[in-house]
Amino acid sequence: MLQKPRGTRDFLPDEMARRRAAEAKMREAVARWGYGEVCTPTFEDVELFTIRSGENIKKEMYTFEDKGNRQMTLRPEVTASVARMYVNEGRSLPKPLRWFYVADCFRYERPQKGRYRQFWQFGVELIGADSASADAEVVMVADDLLRSVGLEYDLKVGFLAPMKHLLSGIEPGLQRQVMGLLDKRDFEGLAGCLQTCGQDELEDALTGLVSCRAPEEAFEICGEIPEKTRIEEIFSILDGSETEYTLNFGIVRGLDYYTGMVFEGFAPNLGAESQVVGGGNYRLAKLFGGDDAASCGFAIGFDRVMVSLGETPMPRPPLVAVLSQPGLLAVAFRTARALRAAGVTAELNLLDRGIGAQLSHAAKTADFACIIGQRESEAGTVTLKDLHTGEQREMSLSEAVAGVKAVGDR
Ligand code: HAM
């Protein structure tokens, strides 16, 4: 038996209905902030993602050579594609641009619960607004989207400058290593690493930064930095808007292109892969040949949100199985069409089954049976049977429609 590729999933109709319902809520929420949907290609030139996204992502990319000998890759994320699209198509549009996307991404990671090789992101990019209000808006949009589906999660917001300032004397490769250890809260590893490069004196400052709960505490550690006002403004807007978050100057992010504010959200009921959203400021447009547009965005890991929400049953409209005696198939098709035209969900028996077998099948899948026998066909009526209560009665089609609609979603 052939199997699906490792790290991918098949979705049955019930699960798809749950996914679509959650996605619809997020779409409604993001539309209320004025964001419009964009769509970029599933694959891009490999270079788009190797320019600035970082080593972690490069190791995980699905890269292939196409028939024209071009190096292509399945997108591991969408931000770089959106930045490219902005440079190609959006530069003359009035700014700021408020864009969102729902897209599958591909990363060759070790699969486990909440970590897949094909996964979906619900993302937002705000391009061309270099302000604390823009940064705060993006955090608030992320929070609104996650709350719109009823997710319980913890939001952490930080800014890279204090940490980068402390690490400015270290060479970039080592900087990245130190930041990675801090991100993982691996303080033992951090101490070892700083010792090896003769920077022991940074240990207290860095660990102190991670536990700061107010911007002033961070400035006491890292001193006056040019980004001070921006940082103060962002957190004052977030506080003023009553956004629930924890300040965290230890957030590093896995991708290399972030330049300022960074934020992440974690759902406590998920295991090791609990990060449900990540984002921040970046400036990719210039690298791709455009202007130096300040940008800020995030991506929600849609699959993790679905795992965290759990398998809540989805209400669905009642389903009517239209059953008919042999020879009355045309009447059955007409009846089903009339039911659908009246807004009722109707399916027909497609197999060579007697009425009894049709009924017992319908009892497993449908809420009502709409039975058409010789008598009903001649009288222009149907017999409607409630498959949950067993009650049945012959009636006009419009009465049947009203009867089905009256029960509402199941
Ligand atoms: P990211 O943190 O790499 O950021 O991914 C965003 C979210 O995608 C993660 O927080 C996680 O929920 C989900 N995710 C990542 N990898 C997997 C996986 N293998 N399986 C399931 N879910 C996964 C970005 O991709 C940035 N482009 C976000 C961004 C947008 N920054 C600015 N704008």
C-alpha cells in the first residue's frame, strides 16, 4: 500500500470543516483591520530564501532543479515571497500596505506532533510604515486573530536591540550562537560558550536581560541605545490598548532577517512544539532590489492552532438522503434539486439498492430520509422520515423543506 510522504497529512471532511471554520474566523478578523489577501507562488528561486533567512532554514529547504536547470525551492515561509512581490508589484501602491496570506510551507524537519514537513501559515505583512504604532498594530492583529478562534496562549514581545548592543563586540557567527542559546534558555550552554570566547563578563548582563519585565530594567543593563524611544513607545501603546503580553528581551527568532521588535506566542496545552505565532520587524525589500521599506509581520502556525483547539464537534446543516423506488430516479433527482434550491443539503442514493437497504444506509449518514415511492410520485408528495426519532409523514415538498430547516444545525 502506498503511503503519504513523511511529515505530511491527509485531512478527512470533518477535519477540513473544522480547519475551514477556524480559517474563516481569522479571515473575518483580519479583514476588520483592513488587510487584503495576497497569494505568491508555491515555489521560488532558491536565492530568495538563501539571501537573508539564515542557516536554519537553508538546511530544511526542499530544493530541486527544474527542467531548465534552475535551482528552485518549495517555500519554507512566505515573508520573503511577499517582500519580493512588493518589490515586483507593490512599490507604487499607497503605503502602508496591509497584506495577509494563508499558504502551505515546506520544511524538511524531523516530524512530530505539531511539527510537519508541509504545514499552513496564516500570515500578515505590514509594509512601508516605520513607526511604533505599526509595530504595535501587528502584535494586536496577531492577538486578535488567535483570540478570534478562542485559542488560549501566552504572548511574548521583545526587541532585539538591547541584546545586539550587548553582543556588538563579538563576531557575528558567535553572536548567532549566543543568541540561539539564550532563545532556548540554555544558560549552562551560554556560560560555556561565553567562557570559550573570553566574554564571561557578559553572562550576568545577558541572563539579566532575559528576566527584565520593564523596558527601563533593560536600559539599566544595556545602557542608552538609539532604539530606546521606539521601544518605550511600542510597549506604552500595547499597555494602553490593554493587550495581554509579557515583555521578553530574550526572544531571538529562528529566522535571521529580524531587525527590531520581535514577538512569539505559545499555547500552553501543546508539548514541545508550542509556538503558535512568530513575527517582528524586517527590511527585506532593499535586499531584493527595492526601496528600504520598513516592514513588520507575523505568521501563525495554523496546524498548531488546530491541535491546540482540539477536536470540537462542528455543527453542520441537516443532511437529507433522497431515496426512491426503482424507476423513480428522475423524480428523485428533481426532488433533490428542488431541496438544494431551497437551501437544504440533499444527497441521492447512487447504488443499486432496494428501499430497505437505502434506508439503513441513510440511518448511518443522514438526518432525514426523503422517500419517494409510487404513491408519492403520483401525488407529488414525499415521505419525510426523521432518522433520529423515527417519526415519518407524507407531506408536500415545501412542508418537508420547512420541517428540515426547523431542526437547525446538528
Ligand atoms: P516562523 O517562526 O519560522 O516564522 O514560523 C511561524 C510559525 O509557523 C511558527 O510559530 C509555528 O507555529 C509554525 N511552524 C513553523 N514550522 C512549522 C512546522 N514544521 N510544522 C508546523 N508548524 C510550523 C516565519 O515563518 C516568519 N515568516 C514569520 C513572519 C512573518 N515574520 C515576519 N512576517
